[in-house]
Amino acid sequence: MATLMFRRLSRPVKKAATFSRTVDCYKKEDPGKDHKGKICSPDEGVTLNKVVDSEKIFRLLNYHILYNPSAYTRNRRVASLRVCTDDEECEDSAGSVHSSLGTKQAQNTYSITCSRRLSSSRNTLLDLVFNKADERQVHSLQSEKLKNVSGNEKKANDTEVSDAKEDARAFQKLRTDYKLFCYNANVLEPLSAEDCIQILHKVTVLKSKLTPEMIAEYFKTLGCLPPEQHVAVKSDTRFAMLCRYSVENLSAFHSSQLIDILKAFVYLKFPPSHSLLNVYEVEFSRRVWDMDLNQLLLIADLWRFLGRSVPQYLEILFSFASLHWKNLSLPQLVQLIYIIGEARKAPPDLMQKIESLVLKYIDEMNLEEVGAVCLGFFKSKSRFSEYLMRKIGEKVALRMVEISNFALVNVLKMFRFTHVDHLQFLNSLGQVAAHRIPSMGTQGIMHIALACAALHFLDEKILDAIAAELPSKAPHCRSKDAAKFMWSFASLNYEPPNSLEVYEALTAQLRLKLHEFEKFPEHLLTGLLALAFAGHFPHDLIDFALSPTFVKLATEVTAFELKKDLLTLDASVGIECLPYKGNRISPLLRREVTDMMCAWASTDLYVRLEVAEALSSLQTILGGSHYVKQHMILPHTRSCDLEVHLQMSGKPVPFNQEGTAGLLPKHNIKGSGVLVTDELMVQLLKGKSGKSSWKVNEKTSSSELVYPHTVVTETTTGKCSHGGSCHSELSDGVMVTDDLLQNLVKSKNSAEIPFTRTPKSGVQKLAVQVTNRNHYCYGSHRLLGLHSMKRRQLCKLGYVVVEIPFWEWFPLLKRSRSEKLAYLHQKVFGSFDEMC
């Protein structure tokens, strides 16, 4: 049996890959040199064919290769490579290893002795990957594969150019001051491969003699490498040595040198989970109070570019900013808000201080900076005051044609978040947004639609432009985009001209992305509720949403309160979708949510002054609390009703067994002392006596409704201050004018309510609804989607809806009791007469 031994010559081995068969390695020391090696551990799994992949690796290592050809006819074993450490000595010769394995076992042994002296603990810390010499080959294969996949996808589904990620840092390009504390991704002088190899060679030669200045300069230079060489240099063991020496000298670096090294990590695209970054994060956090604000903002920006969350560093940075907030310049303020937005949170006391600075600098900000400030506050869930929002609205409204789409969307997000209505801003939006929508990306359009819905702002020019683009943009929608588009349309009670095409395209996206709702169940419920508002009920999606598995996910796993949404969807299906035979929520959950809604209504809805006054007046008109019931007829619609039952003759029917006058809320509302008689009602509702005075007859009929201890005063008619004819004056001095009588007889502004015939012979149920501004679109009398759906469902259940609109009822709250009674009498019995 012959054994060949190969020794290192003056020239490097060019065809080392020929010896691709690997077995157990052992250490051998060159007798002429003082080198230390280490036997490879079998579980490290690094084979020789991986190591000899690169010529550069062989330049770094002093190696010996022992070859036994007879091993190819015997047992073949897989060897591993292990790097020497400071604490372990290499074997003196290969002979001891051969003898220890026994004479009957054939050998095929390679030994690689490495001269690097790195501690194993530090190697672990720095993620030294000596077994990744073939990383470049794997990376190239993966890149080629990704190119092929992306090429096929591009052919199959051409992606929209306008949907690219908007540049959230555009504001930094408008002032030169931002260069002092913002990361610049442009590399001026790319580093050549030869220069890179030379730097890495110096690392192996100088080793521990490297000074902090040299280490920082090497990192800074390597950061200029072209992107295609990043993988190669990061997998090079000499670069790992440089990283290790940087950790050893960490405390000796100046702050500017540490920042240069962090910049190099950004340029080289270090993974955010790299353990080396842990060491630097701790060091930067320790030095916060020794640096100025420009350096701190730059470091935070670099961490953001690395994609690494650094809560400890940011917490100290925010404390620093809270102490020095008065000294912030305008660019520093905007950059700090940008960092806060990317971090998604900040101390409330700091945000209050920052808001005062925003108010100070608002006139000096350009529109892109205004957008960046709004986005930062929006992401951190911090609100602006109404005064500041109006200042922002005025500034943007005057120059809306100049603002970018991205900044405009950010301002809209803040208006949506603060719920501030700014008419000038909204009017300017209506003039500008409709023309921009065709050139915007899907997400930007979605935010415009969602802002309109949140502000209850119905502008058909904007919504028509969005609806025209949706069929072509629907394939690019995320699941939440599709759901929010539908919600925006339906909540505004807006039906697109191409509604069938729009809803079919968006519903198809919900079906395609059904798997996403396991993580985001709220988006599916948002979409299905919007469809219910619009009167669409896709059975397959509803069956999935009301399945026990999804209900459990929506009620137990997610952080959102979705029980109310489940009840609204389930109850709507039960009323409007009778052919549906799929899943429904359990009776237990239905009762739980209903009780929760009723408890909320009793402490919020029922005690409102306008509702309590309407209830008290109706009880007086109808004859007592047994004739009217205050409750939520449809709890899933989240609003209360005053239910009244009338016979076909118009006589009230007592049905509220629980009604007692003692349970009514007490308000300081005084009656006017007017006797309500048939004659008075005729005078108020029909009669015009010209200039003649009138007096109520004290001998009233048996059918009159009387207030206890009432008094009537006779007055003469005169001219009202506004020029109208005043027919009479009641005891409290309220003039009954033509305008008032016209209002009392019938409101021309009232929404037309569809009526249905009574479902039961002899009794008709009325649902009296006292509305407020939140039931309608902004600045109009158009009902929102939820309330429109409620009236549709009440009609299906046989109710006659009687609307008491806020624009008529709220002014009467300040008027006399008689005027309120006359108004409600006409509303209830006038609606009943129309039905009959």
C-alpha cells in the first residue's frame, strides 16, 4: 500500500478540486514553522470540495494534503474540516492518527492545517461561516431561478408600474441640511475587485496589529463594492476576521468611526438578524449621551435601512430628544418625526412637544415635509389638535396642485385619523383628486377612497374616477385593499355606474386571497359587511366567515373586536338572504353580543337629550309610556328606535308592558303651559287666520290631549322681524309663522321613506328614528350605508320608518313644548295617513 504526501509549494495549487473525495482530516504541523491546527469535528459538516472552491481560501491557509489511493478500494468515509483555536494544539504528525485508527481500516485522509488564531466563542459571535465557500455558487443559482420565476410571472401577469413603493424619503431631497443626518445610498467611487482582495490580504498580514483607524477605513472602503460582489466578500473568512477585530477594538473607536462602520454594513446589505449587529446596537446605545443630535438621527436612519428593530437605542434617543426638543431645527424635527413613524411609537409627552414645534414651523414647511409629518404622526398613532389640522388643511388646499400624490395621501390619512372636517380642503380635493387617480397606484387610490368614507365625504367625481379604474386594478389589490374599496363605496351608500363589474372584480379577489384571512380575519368581515350594505350576499364567502373555525379565529385570536361585525353579518343574512342555508353564528354568541349592544345603548344612545325629549313628547301625545318603547329593534345596526303601534283607525295600541314613567331619564325641560286641543292642532297644521286673533276654547272635546296645569294666553298677530306673517304667539313668546307652519305640516327636506302595508290585520308597527349628523354623508341628507341597510331591513320586517331628521328636530329642542308636540304629531300620524 502506497501513500502519497502533497506539500505546499511556492505556487498555489490550481487544480485542488481534483481531490474532491473527502475523509476525516487531521492536523499536521510544518516543522519549519510555528503553526497551530485543529482536528475537524465531524458534525460541522464542511467538506474539502467546499473549501477548495476558491483560490483565495488557499492563499489564507497553510495546508497539507495526505492522500492514500488504496482507500478507494475499501471503506469510504466522509471527512469534515475544523479550524484551530488558541486553546488547542495540533498533532505533530499524521502517523499517530493512522495508528490510532487500527490496521484493518483503510484510510483516505486529507489534512488541512489553518494558521488563523480565532477563538471559537468569537467565531460564534460573529457568525464566521468558513463552511460557506460555495455560497456564491448557491446564490447565483438562486438568483437565476428567481429571474426565471419573475420573468414568467411578468409574462403571465403584467404588474402595474404605478404600484411601486412610493419614496417615503422624498422630502429629504428638498433641503441640503438633510445630508447631515440622513443615509445616502449613492456610492461615488466603486471599489474594484483587485482593491478588495488587497484590503483583505492586509487583514491577514496585520491581524492583531490593525488599529481602529485602519479597521474603520477598511470597512468604509469595502462599503464601496459593487452589489454583485457583496455575497463574495461577506462569505470570505478574511472579512470575518476584520469583523472580529472590529469587535475587539469596539471601545477604542471614535463615534464617527463607528458610524462609518455601520454605513458599511448598510452598503453591504447585512441581514438585520446578524449577531454582529447586536454588539454594535449595544455600543451605540451606550454612547447616545456622548453624541450630538445629527449623529443620533443618522444612526437611527442607518438602523432603519438595515431593517433592524432597535427599541433600546430609540428609547434613549427619544429621551435625548425630549430634553433638547426646543433646540430642534426644522429639518431635524421632520427627520425625527420620520424616525418615530418608522418605529411606530414614541412617548406621548414627546409627541406633545413635537406637535408644538410643528405648529411653530408649519408655515416654513414645504408640502412634502407636511406629508412626512402627517405620516409620522399617523404611523405612531398620535393625533394632531383640531387647530393644527385646520392649519395643515388651509396650507395644502391653497397649493394642492403642487403636492405629490404620496404627500397628499399622507395628509388624507391624518384627516381620516383625527376626523376633522375641513370644507376648503375637501372641495380642493374634489377638484384635484379625480384627475390624479388614473396615474396613481392601487394603494394610494384605496387610501383616498377610505379617507372619503371615514370623513363621510361623498364626492361622486372622485368615486366615479375610482370606480372606472377598479376593474383593471383589482388584480393588484391586496385582500385588505379589496375589502376597503368595497367598504368605502358601500358605507357612503354610493353605487358606482359599473357597480356589477366593480363588485364582481373585488369579490373575486376576496376568493383568491381567502388564505390571507387566517391572519387578517377583520378584512374579510369588512368586505362582507360592505357587500351587505349594498345588498349583495355571496353565499360561499358568508358560509366561510360564519363557520365555527373562522368565528373562533375572529373572536379569540385576533386583537380586534369583531363580535359586533359577526352579529351584523349574521343578522343581515337572516333578514335579507332567506335562501341561504350555510353556517350561522351560535345562539350563545348572538345573545352575548346583543346584550353587549343593549348595555351600550342604555348608557349612550338612550340618554341623549334629543332622544329623551322625543320619547317624552311621544308618550304625551299617545297617552303614556305603554304606547311607545325605546329600544334597538335591530341591535346589529347599532342605533335605537322609538317603536309605536297604531290600529288602522289611527288609535295607539298599548304594547310596552315594561313602560313606566318613573324609569324615564329626567331632564330639566319645562313645558310651555299650552293646552293641546283639536282646535289648536287645526290652527297649527291647517289654519291661517290672517290678521285676526284666535283664542283656544277652554271647553275642549273628550279626545284632546291635556297638559296638567296648562294656561293659554291670547295674543294678537303682528309682523315678524324677518318679514313673514305671524299668525299667533304662544304663552312663551314663540311666534307661529308661515315658515313654522310649513315645517310642521311637512318637511320638504325629509328623505322619502318607502312604506309597506301592515303585515298584521289591524295593527301597524312604526319605527321612529331620531337621527343625527353621523347618520348622513357630510353636508347632505343622504343616509350612510349602515343606516340605509337598517331601513331596508325594517321595511322587510313590516315596519313603517318615521324619520325625525336632526336638521328639523334639533332646532325645535330650543323651542316651545307645543311646537315639539305639533311636529311629532304630524310626523307620526302624517306618515300613518300616507301609508293608509
